[in-house]
Amino acid sequence: MHKSIPAWTAGLCLLAALPTSAQEKKMLSFDQIFTRPVSITEQLPGIRGWADKTHYIEMRNGKQVAVDVKTGSDAPYTPPPATGSTVNVKDNDIYLQRPDGSAPIRLTTTEAEEKNPTLSPDEKYVAFTRNNNLYAIEVASQKEIQYTTDGTDVIYNGWASWVYYEEILGRPSRYRAFWWSPDSRKIAFMRFDDTRVPVFPIYSEKGQHGYLENTRYPKAGDPNPEVRLGVVPVDGGKITWADFNEKDDQYFGQPFWTPDGSALWAQWMPRDQNQLFIYAIDSNTGAKKVVYEEQQKTWIDWFTDIYFLQNGKGFIVKSDKTGWDHLYLHNMDGSLNKQLTSGNWRVKDMLQINEKKGTIYFTARKEASTRYDLYKTDLKGSAPQRLTFGDFSHNVMLAPEGDWFITSYSNLNTPTRIALVSDKGKVARELGNARGATYDSYRLAPTELKTYTTRDGLVLPITIQWPFDMQAGKKYPVLISIYGGPDAGSIYDTWKPNLSGQWFAQEGLIQVVIDNRAAGHLGKMGMNYIHRQLGKYEIEDYMDAARWLATQPGVDASRMGITGGSYGGYMSAMALTYGAEVFTHGIANFSVTDWQLYDSHYTERYMDLPKDNREGYKITSVITHADKLKGLLRIVHGTMDDNVHLQNSIQLVDKLEDLGKHFEFMVYPGERHGWGGPKATHSRNENYRFYYQNLLQKPLPKLFQGTN
């Protein structure tokens, strides 16, 4: 049977045949990588977007020019006068800035802090929260309107409870939980009651006595906040509450106003998160009517957007209910009009609809799960047409009306290029290429995109960066960097300049990234495997990948390291316990160690309630498998992590100590979920020390002392 030649072996053969000039390429020095990082690629044009449908904007010599897509001619570009005012908080008060550049107008003068000031669409009002109540101020008269009065330390109006901020509305919301109607006449908001949500204390060591920071944080199985959805007229008055019972065990997603402001569409799920309803709420009566319903055997993710067609012709949503993300056109009454895309591939984003032409532009992972391309289809659901090209991943900026787009494209070993392309898929002009003489003057360790096969036959991606000048018969250590969370893959066929990776390739480290079945390459179909056993299939996939790696020439299976943070920290801790027969060294940063210790909404989405899945929670806990530890595990955590609590690492440490296991433990005082500044430098250098001592088996070079 023919045996394939490893890439690095083939590389040695190729190198021997190269002319002397090719072999004399420079190696990047320590200073060029760590002290004064060098740019090995050329600067790309500064494309800033589109001036109109036939002119894109580019920065040249600090000035903006508009470039004609057909001729390439350019002219100075002056942005249109700003038409919108802006608001911000300064010294706990709200200031409004007019577009004419006049002095800011102070709108509030209170000691209490105003939060999330948000202009109404007509710019006549600014809504905000203060002391957990919802307010607005009329800009012209500076008259303040108070909509709610019951805000306390556990009742929040328009200000999100922690679990909604973290898991549902998202961190970009900055806790804002109110939404203006398009006509500026009403405000929708959520009211949260955290009375029954348990308090989690986070300890700070600062000062003589330290202090506690108490957070209402529902862990798996705990009572959640009680939520009401209300609508209030802009000028105040009676609040219309949507027809839900706040005592029900339920979740509300981000609501969406219909374009005419006549109805508020509310996303609703039961606590099991396996059903999604969108209700049209009558903003005058609170009555609700179902306009969309979806049910899955595992879980459903919230919609982050609903695209409404003009003149009430329907709406489009993206759903993964078939096992793959696709676009669906519905009539405004909720009935399905047409499935617009289909197949064993995933739509990512719908960028634009040209309703005049009936054309839909969207990005998708269709050609390969590791690449993004731009496609177009129509409202009839015709076969999609690929507009981008080549074995590249594309990041596109689409012109208004979609006749042109600019793509930044690359792959793992091809630096980024930029091109102007028509909606026929024809390249009009190449606009830039990051690869130049500087890049070509250096010897760089390439990255291979390969696949591995799981024990049950799934084929998944893995990338390998081999060391320079590997010697036949010599074994080299492996460092696997992972994240591993659901639909959070790390492997994309795109250019990622990684100077530190070049250093460790010089030092003799095989650097690997692995994605598991739930990372997104197999769509929701792949994610469904992990339902009720979050972490089990993922770590087994990593074990299968590592076992395959161990069969490759030059790989030292006795030095198989792994590292990651957050979910990647959980995976690293599982690797050294559940996967102890495969992995020998690991650094687990700010890790979940038992899913009963993480928040309700995230955990139960995948695991269901602890009382309904006791075995699943047991087999996915690092603590359950702590007795298997035989390699070296370093546990790292910030003491004030308000997302994955230090409690996770402390409970694992306690168990390992009781078992008499050797391990390493490092804390970063006062740090949250990850850290920057001096702590980040210290953390990096200590990680490097770990790699040198345990994988490369030599001291950390003194060069690293004092670097930042």
C-alpha cells in the first residue's frame, strides 16, 4: 500500500533541490517577533466602504478619495454633513452633541448615574435608565419623563439582569433592555425581578479588609429572573404589559418592532429552550398572536435579526432546524412562503436584499466549511450563484444595491489580497496584495490544513505548523491550542500572521489547532451530538485527533500538550483527566470544571436541568475524572472572574489535593475573565516557561525577561 509522505519530509526534499538564493532567506529574530514586532507583509489599501453604488472610499495619504468602479479614476471625497445628533454620558450626566459641532448640551443634572442614553429615531427624545428605572428626556424642552418607579436593587426596568446581558441580549447591549419604536412614539422594555435569583459573592483582597462583590447569578437549575415585557408611550402614561405570566419558567429574546411600529415581535422560549415562538404583541392592548414557531429535539438559538420586506410582503429568518443554517421567507401572518436556500452547508449572514431585482446577497460556508464566500440567489429560491472565487476565504464589503463588492481574500499560506468584483463574479481590478518583497525575504513555517477522522467516522479539520528543519528519526513535542465551545470553531482557511508561532517553529514545537464535531463545520447536525453531554464528544474528538497525530513521523506522543481558556480551559482540564491516556501536559485557563457551577441559560441550553440529567452532569465534570490525572496540569484563574467563577478552579484544586495529585495552580488577583496589562505579560511568559520546561525540555531563554 502506498504511504503518503509527511509534508515536512516532502519539504526537506524540496529544499534540497532549491537554488542557493531560496535557501538563504532570513529567519525572523527574537527582537523582530517579541521586542519590536516586524510587519512581514505590505500595507493594504485603506478601503473605508462605499460612497454610493458605483464609488468606493479609500484613504490615501490621510485623505479620503472616491474611486469610480468602472474607470478607476478618483476624486477627493467629502463625507456628507452629519445629519444625526449623538448622546453620551460624562460625569454621570447626559450630553447631546449636535452635528453642527456646537457646544454639547447638558440634558441631566443629577447625582445618580444615567445609563445607556439612546436617541429616539426622530431625535426628539433621549431614553435612559437611572437607579433601575426607565426615563426619557425631551430634547427641546429638557422635560424629564419617568416611566417606571419601582426600580430597586433587585427590580430593573430597561436594565438587563446579568444572565440576560451575558447570554441573551449580549455584551454589546451594555445591559440596555429598551427599544424605541420606528416612529418614536413608544418604547418597549423588559422589567426584571431578581428577587429569587441566588447571590454569588466574589471576593476582592484589596485594602486591609477586602470586600465582597455580590452578583445575582443563576447557576444551572437555579431560579431565573422573572421578566415582563412592556410598552409605554413616549410622553408617559399607562404601561401596556404583554400577555405573559412572569411567574412562568421562560425566557424572552431580543424583540423587534415591525417597520411601521404597529406591533412588537417578541421572541419567547420555555426554560427547556427547545421551542421558539415569535409573538406579535399589540402595543395598545398587550394581546399576543403567534407569527412564527419552531421546535427542535435539542435546543434552538435566538434570532439576532429579522429582515422585513417592504410594503408588508413578508419577512426572512435564518434557521438551522434542518441541521444546517438556511434562509426562509415567510408571509407577514407567519405562514411559510418558501425555503430560499438548502443543502448540507451553512448560510452565515444575509448582507442585503435588492427588492427591485429580487436578489438576495449572503455569505456562506458552502465550498468548504473552513471558508466564507459571497453568493446571490433570488426570492424564488433559485440555486445560489457563487460570486467570489478561488481556494480562498473572503471577507466582503457589498455596494448599495449589490452591483459591486470589494473582497479581502486569503488562505492559511497566502497573505491577504483585495479585489473589486462585479455581481457577475468577474474581477474588475486587483486593489492590493499584502505579499511583497519583505514577505518573500523570510523563511516562514507554513501551516497545513488537514483532516482527521473520529472513532465514529466523522471527518473534521486540523491545522499543523511543523517546525523548521525537522530531522528524520527525531521526535518533536506537540502543543494543541483549542477553544472547543459549541459553534465556535477556530479553523478557517484564512491568513493569520502569527509571529510567535514562527518562533516556536524555530524552537522545534509542533503547533496544532483542532476543531471538534460541534465547532460548526457540520452545522447544527454536528452540534446535536453534544446535547445532554456537553464536553464528552468534544474531548473524545480531540483524543482521536491526538492519537492520529501520534502516528505521524516526528511526533512525540510522550509530550502531547494542550491549552485553552474559558471553554478551552475546560477542554484542557478534561484532556488531562478524561483524556489522560493521550494528553501529557496542559494549561487550563479560567475554566468551567463542573457545569452545575455555570449560568443557567448557557448550561441548560445544552445540558437541560440538573435534576433531569444527573448522569450527563456527572460524566462531563472534570472533578468526576480527577482521579485519572497523571500528566502535568496547570490551573490558572482570575480571582474576580464574574463569568466563570474562581469557585470552578478551587473545587477542582480541592479534589486533586484530596486525591494526592500533583498539579500547578496560579491565580491572578483582581482579574476578571481574562486579563491584560502586566498580568498578561506575566501570564504569557509563564506559559512559555511551561512549554520550554515540559515540552521543549530546556530552560526559558533569558531573552524573554523584560519583554512585554
